[in-house]
Amino acid sequence: MGFAWISDDGVRVIAIVGICKNAGKTSLLNHLLRACSDKNAYGDVFESKIRFGVFSTGIDGEERDSVFNTAKPAVKLPANTLFCCDAMALDSLGGEVEIQASLSNPQRPLWIARSLYRLDTMITGPASVVDQIELSRKMLALGAGKILVDGSLDRKSIALSPDVDAVVLVLGASYGNPAKLETELKRLLRLAALPVFDTGPDEYKLLLGSDELLTSDGRTWQSTSLQTLSGKESVLDKMLRNNLSSSRLYIPGAVTNSSLDALLSLLPKRPYTLVLRHPDCLKLDISSLQRLAERVELTTLIPFRLKGFAINSEGVGLASEDAARFRSRLRTSFPQLDLIDIMELTHA
């Protein structure tokens, strides 16, 4: 099916993310659920070979897109799938589901339910990363073998958390300009290739729990009391000048194109290591990323676990011949990637 690695023992939580809005995440989610299922005795109801837990970092499976008012696919769950839903979805499903647990959220009541039959529905999930992680753990404790998360590449999504074992990127034609999409994919691949910072469990825990910039001489980490570079360049510059043995800087937040020049001017000319919390902290275009990489050793605390890729060659407003060109261009430009077109799978 092109995603055979999903059955690996070390892969439990999988995040599906899109390169743009309407990339085709739900279509890929449905394909993975269908591909990992068998027909039961009724011949038309799918029973999952892997008991999945499914949730979204937003709301997915709604009938119409809230921005473009275009039709959207429902989430098609096999029987015996755990999923997160709100009161509206739960009321509409009635006896087709069995409630497994409620999530403590007085502002927005949510439930973990189990599908008794194959059904079409909406899925949702908590808004915070902490609650999303807790939800995935609850689903695993309730018997899910794998968790599929319809997520996004942002700090409010579990996709950038160390609790995620694999990320699947959907390259949607709705991104628009194919050349810019190729450039963005090259940038993401570069980020995914960043080496993981070599650290022990205590040092890892210290860095992961810090919300401020830290400096190190290779032995111990020291506080800067700074949570951002922006507007604090002179303070950090003084610290680095007064600490000539500093060889590492940990940055838990974002490095942007606008802050890059200031950062480069602060860093010592000698060999130096930057440790990022996650590669996505580098909010740099590909040329700026190259400038930084030429100056310092770039490492990451949490790896960007890009494991799979899919194409959605049918974008909003694109003709079928445009879809064919889009598909061909990406496969030609990235022959090292197994780029499966979910529209080819859907229409097969």
C-alpha cells in the first residue's frame, strides 16, 4: 500500500500533515484506514486489521470547507475504531458507537468513542499539545494499536512533539505554484535531515523543559533568562562575549529571516553548535537556512520524523490535465521519494 512501515512495532503515533490548506489529509487518512482493513462477513463493512485510534487537532470530516465552501470528504472509520468526537457528532451517530471515555474539558466536552460498524463521521480533538498527547496515550491504553492524527505543522499540534513516531506529509496541488512547492519540500527535507543533538537523558530533559535560551561550554548549561532573541540581541551579545568558553546555544523558539543577521553577528567565529528544540523552529527560507548551516553546526533536540509522503494532484480549481502535470513534475523532481497520489488510489 506504500505505507508498509505503519505496521512496524516502533511506530505507534502517526501525524498526517499538509503542506497547505485542502492538501488532502482526510483523503489520505481514509486511504490508510481502508488499506489496513478487511471486509467482514457482510461484505461491505470493513474491520481493521490494526485497531486504530483516530483524532484531529482541529475538526475534520465536516461537509463543507469553512473558508472555500467546497465539499469535503467525511472520515470513513472501519468498525472497532477508537475516535475522538464532540457532542454534535456523538448525537448524530447514536447506537452506531459505544462511548469509551470522556475528556475533562468544561469549555468543549469531548469523548473517545468506538465505532460498532463502518461509519462516516466527523472527528476532532483537544486544542493543546499537552491534551493531544494525553488523548493519544488514553487511546493506546484503551487498546488502540496505532494512532492516526490529522494534524498540522505548527506549535499547537502534536506533530512536532517527541511523542510522535512518524509524520506523513501530504503535498497538495492547492498549494498553487509548483516551483514554490518544490522549494518548500526541499526545505522540509533539509530540516528532516538535521542530526539529533547527542545528549544523555538528564541533559535532554533539562533542554526539553526549558523555555529560555541556554548557553554551554560543552559541560554545563547556563541560563540567559531570555525567552526570545527579538529585541534582546545586545544582552545575549554581552553574555557571549563574557563567556569565551561558550560553544553551544540552545534555542527553544523560532529563528526567522528577520532575526538571522542579528544572530549571525552574535555568534563567535570559532566552531559553534546551535541546538534547536525542533527543526521547525528554523522559520527560514532555504537560502537563509544554507547561510546558517555554513556558519554553525545545526542540531535538533526533537527529530523531524518525516517518514512518508503523498500527493494530492487534484487542487481547488485545477483541471485534470493540471493534475497529471503536477503529479509528473513532483515525481521527476524527487525520484528518491515514494510519492503516492491519493487521487489515483481513490479513483482506482
